[in-house]
Amino acid sequence: MKITIIGTGYVGLVTGACLAELGNDVFCLDLDEKKIALLNNGGIPIHEPGLEEVVARNRAAGRLRFSTDVGAAVAHGKLQFIAVGTPPDEDGSADLQYVLAAARNIGKHMTEFKVIVDKSTVPVGTAERVRAALQAELDERGVAATFSVASNPEFLKEGAAVEDFMRPDRIVIGCDSTPEGERARELMKTLYAPFNRNHERTYWMDVRSAEFTKYAANAMLATRISFMNELANLADKVGVDIEAVRHGIGSDPRIGHSFLYAGCGYGGSCFPKDVQALERTARGHGQELLILRAVEAVNDRQKLVLGGKVTARYGEDLAGRHFAVWGLAFKPNTDDMREASARVLLAELLQRGASVAVYDPVAMAEARRVLALDLAPALLARIRFAASPMDALNGADALAIVTEWKAFRSPDFEQIKARLKEPVIFDGRNLFEPADMAEAGIEYHGIGRSV
Ligand code: UGA
């Protein structure tokens, strides 16, 4: 099938590359000339395991193209995926300017039937706004072509995006029950047929429900994390091991094991933004989402928990102290630092007068960029970007772990002890067992593990 993907960000690039991998003829459009030039030179603007290979293979096969040519992009695909960014507006609602600009561009160029597929995470009612924006352009040009707007939210996780796209748990598609909507449904059915060979994974619904499903999923996952974080903080006070509790409750199939890991808060481009946007949607309809308000507040507080443990140990004034920080990305296998807990911890340590040495397996360049935006030059000057995890430790009072990279899971504890001034670890991701740490002679501060 001929497919156009508008936007080569995380979702757009992965969707385009993976749909090409299935044999489709994919045209990716982005207005950012630099990004398109990079992609056309074999580069990849994001760090995502496996993506570079899929892009290279499909470009070489002629099934995947990158361009800034709007007219050619609109002419190419019967299916036009909108996968542009929906950053949070000042009030927390999703900013739809890029989505609606994409819709207008389609309307400015299309001459025959198209299906517009909203892949970006967009609030309920966006498809109707896309339809209106596109129709206004058609009317202006006096073109009578018909179209349909479908919703097909993406559930991939950063760091496992290719795998998630190629082996989806479910495919959610919302279509209208109009004749055009039926045509959209048939095209989407054909497109996704390769994923449904063994068993049907597609959930068909109306467009609004599909839009809402995406927010409901992320809000539920964020709720589970904040719930466990809140219990972990209590566990610390009452001498309970939250990890034992996690196993104990997760074994109930009604609860399940996933997304119950307590830690130093969730970050990324999705949970914080989507929880806020759903709250904003509710407020717009006179409803307060009390649970989600708490989920957000608990998460904001949780990002301060590691810093709190550090000050409980060393006092509020950290002048003259030096800390090693392992992990900067908001989660492993990505260099993404949006809403990353490390940013909050670093700001606190530096503002209290400490100096730090930081290390992340892939986010070092991104860290230099975002920390320069976050921090005043005087604070930034107290950060050393270390060459390796062990290098970061040299002469530090303690180690703080913020991201659960695999490379941090089985370190040489003797080396850690030799390099730190005192063997103290603040573990924001509960990577180690308190009993093992005690045996190794390491003072260990996990999250909810003060048994
Ligand atoms: C999330 C969802 O998991 C995807 O299904 C969704 O498609 C995506 O958002 C999106 O809306 O685009 P992502 O933000 O890439 O994916 O990352 P997650 O793996 O969900 O992790 C989010 C954050 O939660 C990380 O900071 C992670 O450390 C934290 N987390 C996760 C916990 O603190 N505890 C857990 O048990 C799980």
C-alpha cells in the first residue's frame, strides 16, 4: 500500500520504518529540512534500538523515502498518517497547532479520496477538528474530493519502539460509521492484516473512544506507578520492603506484575503530558479528575525523594560534597531526558552547593544540551561529565542511581567501594538487594526498602 507519514518524530519515524518493513511503499514528510537531510544521509535523529537497521534496509529497498515536499507527500498515500508532536500548552492541554497544520496541508493539495489517520496522541474531538480544518481548505479550493478521519493511537514504548510496533498487544482503530468511514476501515484492515494472521488484535471502535483509549491507558499506567511510589514512601517509614509487596500483589492476575516498580518518579514525553491533558479535558467539561490530580502530585513529589534521602543523610547544606550520578535519561535504552527525574535531582544537589559527576550510557550529549537550559552557568560548572560509570565515582561521597540501565545492574561493588569516599548508594530504581548490600559493606538507601 502507498502510505504517507506526516512527521518524522518518535512515532512517525518508527511507524514509517515499520510499515515499510511490512512491504508498504512509505513516504515520510517533515518540514524540518535538517532532519530530512540527516535521514537521507543514513542518519537517525533519535536513539532507538534496531531502528537504524530497519530504516537503512527499507531505504535501500526503495520502500522508504524522506522528503519536505508537501505536495508529493499528499499525492503519494491513500492513507495519510498524522504523527506530529502535540506538546503541552501552557494550561496543560495538548497543543494541536501541528496536527491542524498537517490537516490543512492535506486539504491544500489533495485531489482524490484520502484517509487521514491520527497517530499522534490527541484529545477527544480532535478528529472532528482535523475534518473541519481539511474541509475548509477543500471548500476554499472548490475541490469536491471526499475523505475520512480515523484514529489509530500508538502504544509503543521508547527504547522498545520497533519491537512494540512489530509485535503489538493490540491495535486500536476508530472509524466513522459513514460510507467514507467504511472505506477507511477496509484500508486499515488491509494495512494491519499482517499483525492479525494468528489472532485478531484489532479493537474497532468509534473515533472518540479510540482517542480516549490512548489517554486512559497512559493514565492507568501512571496511576499504578504513583500508587506504588506512595506506598513505597510509607513502606520506608513502617519497615516494609516494597519489592516483597510488589511480588505479593502482582501474583494476583487481577493486578498483574507490570508497572508496579517504585522508584524516583516517572518521566518521558508521554505520562506527564497525557495525565495533564486528560485532566485538562475533564476540567473543560466541568469535571475534576481527582485520582489523576493525585497521580501527578505524587509523581512531582517522588522526583524529590532521592534528594530528600541525600539531605536526610548529609544535611540540607551540601557545600563541599561531591556525588556520582548514574543515569540521566528518563528510562533505559533512550537518550530522551524529557521530564527525567535526573534533572530534578541534579538541580537540587547543585542548588544545595554540591558538585556532581554524571554518567549515562547514551544520554550524555542530550544531557549537556538540556542541563545547559535547566541550570545557571555557575551550577552547570559544577557538573563533570564522566567517561564511564566507574570514572564518575572517583572521590564522590556517595553514588545516586536514577535510571535502571542494564549496565548498572551488576557492577563491581569492590571497585565502587574503592572509589567512593564512603560506600553509600542512593538507589532510585531499586536495582540491588538490601541484604546483598549489607553483606558487601555498603550503606544502601533504596525506595521503600528500609526493612
Ligand atoms: C509510555 C507507555 O508505556 C507506552 O505504552 C505509550 O505508547 C507511550 O508512553 C506513549 O504514550 O507514547 P514511555 O513513556 O516510552 O511509554 O516509557 P515507559 O516504559 O512507559 O516508562 C515511563 C516512565 O515510567 C519511566 O520514567 C519509567 O522509569 C517509569 N516507570 C515505569 C516506573 O517508575 N515504574 C514502573 O513500574 C514502570
